Amino acid sequence: MYKQKKKKNWLVRALVLCGVLAAVLGAAYYVLSTYTIKNVYVEGNIHYTQEEIQELVMEGPLGNNSLYLSLKYKNKGIEDIPFVDVMDVTILSPDTIKILVYEKALAGYVEYMDSYMYFDKDGYVVESSQIKTEGVPQITGLQFASCTLGQKLPVEREDIFAEIMDLTKLLSKYELSADRIYFRDYTEITLYFGDVRVALGDGSNLEEKLMVLPAFLEELSERKGVLRMENYDRDTQMTVFESDEPRNAE
């Protein structure tokens, strides 16, 4: 009698265990099949491509599962990625996520020891890379003896970095992509666009100058030389183009 009862209890437990196991496997199958990511939207990325952002976020064995990602990044952004302040992951539907990228505000970069050293509006070097970032200009003319990641560039005029940041923002505002920005004695500004150099002087009336610059550059697209806008303002509209091209012999 005791043996029969013990055997019956064992069968009941085995059935319960099988039922629990079946429920767990069924739930796992449902989660894996229903929450498998099929659509990914990436916004705010400039330095990285959408594919690179996806690889950074969707890493690991369950990286393609939206439910797992929603738990992994709940109230927690993705940090410690070069050029990125933070990335947020939002679940739009079981098979769709959106990755919002907040990149670091870069004022410009300098070349140092065969690397591109990117700095922020305060002059702190926030990244060292072998890659040029589109939309971030090279800054030349700054004098410094060393350049260390995480530290401020040791230049004579520390307020120059705020000026560079303002200039970079204005260039972006008017859809201008300068190859290089040159500061002569930390005061006189020259922009380089291919074979055309734009002399802006001490930076006065800067927005007025950059507002009209796209039209000038379009006219000068096949030319070589310097466009002098030192004395340009809304009233005088004074510009002079000095060509580098040799004059035709008369």
C-alpha cells in the first residue's frame, strides 16, 4: 500500500514537472518567436552608420530580442562608446525598436601624432580616432605642445574654443562643410573649401557673412583663390575675389 502511494506521488510530481517544463518551453518559444526584432530605426547618428549602431546595441545571444533589450536598457542608456554621450532604446512593438543616439557635441579636431584629436566647446579632448567625422572641421593655427585624451588643449587663449564651437554651429546651420578652419594669431579666421579660401577677418558680423557664403561658393566652384570677406556686412556687402589662376597673356 505504501509503495503504491509513493509510486502514485512520484507520477503526480513527474506529471507536474512535465507540465511546468512544457509551459516554460512554450513561453520561451512564444517570447523568442514573437519578440524577435525585424525592424530597427536609428536616429541621431552621424559618426556611426545604422549598421554599426545596431551591432553595438544588439550584441550577445539575445541581442535580437526586443523584450530582452527592453529589460537590459530599462532606465539605463548605453554609454562608454566613442563619440556618443548616450543611446536610448525604445520598444515600438514586439518586433520593432528605435535607437536614439545622442552624439558628443564636437567643436573640431586637431591632428596630433598621426591621430585626429576631437575636442568639445571647452577644449577638452574627448576622443582620439583614425577616422574623420563628417561635419566636424579640422582646426589649424592653434599652438600647443601636447595633446592628451581627457585633458584640455593647452593653448594661449582658452576662450578660442567657444568661438570655434559657435563657428561650427553656424557652418552647420547654413549647410557649409569647411575642410579646414585656420586661425592666424588666434584672431584672423580663414575657411577652406576645396580650392577656395574664405578670409573672414576677426569674426565680426560672422553670421551675416556665412548666411550669404553658400551663394558665393556656388559661383566660385570652378575657381581657385581667396574670397575676401573681412569687411563684409549687410550695408557694404563688400567682397573681393583674388584668383590664384595665372592671367592670360594679352
